[in-house]
Amino acid sequence: MTLDVGYLPKQDRYFALVAGAGWDAQLIADATRARKDWLGRFAYVVSGVKNLFALKRSRVDLEVDGVRRSFNAHTIMIFNVGAFPGLGIDFGRGVSPHDGTLDVAVLSAMSLGGLARLAFQVLTRHVGNDRGATTFSASRIRIAAIPPLEVQVDGEALGRTPLDAEVRPGGATMVVPIAYAVANGLAVNGQ
């Protein structure tokens, strides 16, 4: 079975799960090797909470499939896969590595109430468009921000914006259990 992959043309690099700019990338950058050796996975929690209290919005200019959009946001995430069960995170049932697109979430919530609402949406798989989050699908995305935002790709720090990404439909071949293929409406044995 094939899966879509994300591609970063300027870095000549692929990603399977997610690329992000902002809060998620800053927490990954701040979870140093020494901190991870000492705290294990909890290093990401410590870094995430620390950076949550230091959130600052940037002026973000996106080019999405040739259309320009502007936001005041602290995080932009480009998803190929929306569910991370080991982390208890799910960005919604509509995010699929089989649909020929990447899914984008622009997060701008700053208040404690807005952040709590966003966390609730993630935990209940209903992330959608509201005052603190804007979501859409795209084939090509360019992210530019003033001031620049930290960037991460599949959990690895990768510098700062700007960031260009595009989908490569069917870019990876994987062997998966039949139950996965059936649950995702994919052909099994050519059917």
C-alpha cells in the first residue's frame, strides 16, 4: 500500500508525520539531549509547558496552493498523519496519509480559555475552525513569519521559517495489516 509523504524542496527532505513552525518546534528545540537523558519523554512536557507560557504571535504569511493568506499566529502545523495515539493526540478524523493532500492547522489562541478550548478539541478529535484555530487541506504550502518561527520536521529541529512543503501522493510504500487497509477504505489484494 502507498502512503502520501510531505516534501521540503529547499532542504530536499521528506516527512511522514508532521512539519511545524512555532510552539511545537520550540519545545522540540528546548528538549535538549541532556534533559531527555535525565527526564526521558517528560522532557517534552517540561519544555512544552515552559514554552506555553512564553507564546508570542508572529505575523504569518501563508501561500496555500497559490493563494495568499495572512494570520497572527504562534504555531503552524502541516500534517500528513493526524493521530498520535502514544501521545494521546488526534487532530481529527479527516487527516489521512492517503488523500493526496497535507492538512494545515494555524493556531492563534493566546488566552488560557482559548488554549484550554484548543486542548479539548485535540483530545476530542474535533480540531476545526474557530477563534483560536484555522484548518484546511493543501498540496503546497509556504510559511513565512515575522519574527521568524522555529521549525521542526517529524520531531527534529530544522532551523527557522520560511518553510516550503508539498505533498508527494503515494510517495512511500508500506506493508500494513489488512485491518488497517480495510479500516481506511484501501484496496486489499487488488480489490
